[in-house]
Amino acid sequence: MTTLNESPLGFEPCGDAPPSPTGAEDGRSEEEEDPLRSRVQDRVAEMENFAGHLEEIFLTVEENFGRQEKHLEQHYNEVLQTLSQRYDERATGLEEEKKSKLEALYNQLLSCGQAMDESKELIETAQEVYRCQDKRLFLKAVIPAIKRIEELAKDEIDLSLSTELEFTTPMADLSDVKTMMDSINVVPAPSAPVINPQTPNSATQTSLRVCWSLFSDDTVEYYELYYRPVLEDSPAESSCAAVSMVKVKETHCSVTDLSPNGQYELWVTATNTTGISPASEKALYVTVPSPPVIKQRECCSCPEATLLRWESGNTNPVDSYTVDLCEMNADGTQATAESIVGVPTCQCLIQLQAGRRYLASVKAVNIGGPSDRSEVVTVTTTGTFFHLLEETAHPSLAISEDGFTIFSGDEELPISAMALDSNTFTRSVAILGDLIPVRGRHYWEVEVDDDTEFRIGVAYEDTERNSYLGANNSSWCMRHIITPFRHRYEFLHSGWSPDLRITVNPVRIGVALDYVRGTLSFFNVDLQQHLHTFYCNFRDYVNPCFALDNPGALTVHNRIEAPAYAFTRN
């Protein structure tokens, strides 16, 4: 909180400031300084936001450069790999053609050698025949030799090469390499982004911070984030809700103007010069809940504890609640503060110190973050405090506006007006109080009139609704009966009462319940007189109960410090 001599920026006025250059007074009035400070603060906030935006743009440029560099390197490696494959294919073809040519030439060389050897042998044979002196042998050998020479002369000798000297293997097809080279300057369309699950504390009541990422190294010019509310009692796939869109360059975005505790379905696409990516998978995000509403008429306390109850105020469920508790000093300053986190339901029983005053508030929490706090309520631990449970009241009972006085008239209600349920008293014109479930000492007082017949005491929550208080084994009560001769008082349990006579009619009756000792005592407050004590080891928690047996009224007084005599008598 800013005091008269303090500024929001933390500057303190100097006592001996130099005179103004313009001759004005040494200081400006606070009314003149406040707008200037506000403008300076606004300017600083704008510069901080702009600096943050520049930092995000810087990171985005770095990311895009990295993606483009990886894209170029990938294309380069692909081109080299393709050229290497083409070289291997070309070299293999040439090697096979070379082998084929050499084999053909070798075979032709062998054929030539064989022909030459055969010709040389024939020449040598002819020479031997020519040199033969024996005419008979000459005639016998010359004829076969002449036939062989004639046969050799008939064979045509092929003196041409059996293979071409030039290689005929076709050149490698490098069209795909050319296409790859051309595609280096063409950016492919992005793949589908991946929208991240919602992170804790990433929302407010009216906004969501959404993040996503890319698995591949795509180049992206901008993203389009689509979102729509998930309507209550409507499946997430329903297209009834209107779809909104936000265009951003970063991989995150804050969506605003949303509803508190609303569920939203989001998905994102990426776009560059080539085209638009497929949409990401849809994700569900929730905004922060609305503040809970503390139900003060349903809260109760005692010197050792308090029971807070509240309404969620949200259509969608929340994860948990946080109760903030602040103990106050007598002078109104704060003593201690604590928070109770992870409360799963809309109520919380808190142990406190007696005779203190506390300020309590509640916040609802979901994955988006905590809500604003509820309205602050004051909790005091001076005496026992409770409200009457109106849902248990007999239809003939009327309850005052403050909730602590009950009335019963002499008119009879028609049967149609007596809308009863299983929790409503049907025979006894009675009502229960909502006592805090703490096994300690509790004290309250009841103010009555002399001409009112009543029953006051305690009963189990499940006491019979079609029975009179004190007439069963689940209730204990003090009963006042007016007879023609006197006022009679009974202390009933299971329909039995001891024979007691009270000479002074009590107008204000104190009720002291002690779970530890197992006692329920009644007192005449004005006389500090003990009237009666029930002794019972209560098997369960009990509730205060009140009934009117004739037309009249009674008033309950609680949040009263128990007198010293209330828990010292047997």
C-alpha cells in the first residue's frame, strides 16, 4: 500500500532539494507527480514488453536459420550420395564392357594361333612329301596332302576385329540429380506441428498460453492457431461452437478474451511459401476457475477449529482448492499466515488456536493455475458457532432472517403444504443445528419464554424424524411442560426422565457438551445454576436440536465463551 510520503517506484522525497531551473517551487504536488509516475511506469512496461518481443523474434530467426542450414546440408548430402551411386553404376558398366571386349579379342587371338599352327604343319608335311625319293610312297602321301591343302584353301579367314574399340555403355541419367539441385532453392511444405499438453500455471481466468513444436526441420513463415470452446454436455468432436483463429510467427501464443473455467479445443497449422501443413492433433486446455463462494450460513467453528464450506462456482470440475488463513493481532495487524493446499472437496476442517481471530479465503485450482481468492470471511474461535439446518426443520417452523430464532404458530398447515422428505422432522416441530464435528467442548445458550413449551438438547444426525426428541435413544433433551399447577421440566432420553423439580423458571439456558468426559449439562445462566447432566459416551458426533411443543419462539445464542462453571460440575 502506498503511503502519503512513498511513491510506487520506491523513490523518497529529499528534504533539501535544489531549486528548479525554471524558478518554480522546489517540489511538485503529489497530484502533479502521480500522473507522471504512472506514465513512466507505463513506458517502462511497454519497453519491457517490446524487449521481450524482440528476444522472441531473435530466437525465431535463430531457429529458422538453423532449420534452413540443416535443410541445405541435407540436400547437399543427398546430391553427393546420388552422384556417388551414379559413379558406381557407370564404373561397373565400363568394367563389364571392358571384360567382354578383352574376352572377345583373346578368343580371336586363340583362333588365329590355331590356324597358323595348322598351316605350318601342312607346309612341313608338303615339304616332306616333296623330298621323298620313293615314287610309290610319294604317290601314296601326295594325294591326302593335296586334299588337306584344298580344304584349307576353302576356309575363309576373317581378319576383322571381333569387337569395337569404342565403349558403348550409355551415359548415366543425372536428371534426378538436376532436379535435386533445382530443389535446393525450393522449400518443402511443413509437416504437421505437435501441440504441447497444457503446462501448470499457464492460464488466467480469461487467457491461455499455448505452445507447440515441430518434429522436422521445416522452414515456417507463420502459424495459425485455431480454438473453440467445448460446450457443456457436448462432445469434443462437435462442431457447434464457433472456431476462432490467431496468426503468429512464434511457436507459442497467448489466447485472450476467454471464459473462466472454460475448456477449449486447440489445434495449429504451419505455413510457408510452398503450402500449409496438415493440422496438429487437437489438445484440450482449461482457463483458471472462477473464485469460489464461501457459504457463511454453512460455516461453523469452536475454540479448537473451524469448518469452512464453499461453492465451486464453476461448471467444469476443478482439481483442488487452497485455503488461505491469516491470524490477526488485537490491533488489526497480521500475525501469521498459512495456506492449506490440495483440498479435494468444497469444505475444510482447520485446527486453530482458541480465542483468536482469523481471516480466511479460498482459491480454486486447476492445471491452468489458481483462481482469484474468494471474499474474505472472519473466523473467531471464541466459543462455539453454528447455524440451524433449515432442511431438517418441520414445515410448521419459521426461521428468522438472521437464522437464530425459530417460531411456531397455532395455525395448522394443510397436508398439501407439508412437503416432507426423509431429512425433515414430521412429528416433533423441531430443527437440528450444524455443530462442527470436533470431539472437544462446546457451549451455547437458548433464550425462551415462560409460556413456551420447548425441547432443547442434542441428537445424532440420523435420529428418527417421526419421533419426539428425547423419546428415543438417539436424542437427549430438556423439556418444558406447562401444567395447570406448575411448570414442569424433564430431562429425557429414551422416553425416561429423572424426577427433578426446578423452582425458578430459567429464561436463558446454557448447554454444555463435553465429548471427552461424555457429558451433556444444562444450566440456568441467570442464576449460574446447574440443572442436570446426562452421562453418555457418544458413539458419533451429535447436533444441537430444538423443538417447540406449542406456539411460541426460542432464540439460539452461540459464539459465546463458556463460563467457568460450565465444565467444572459433575
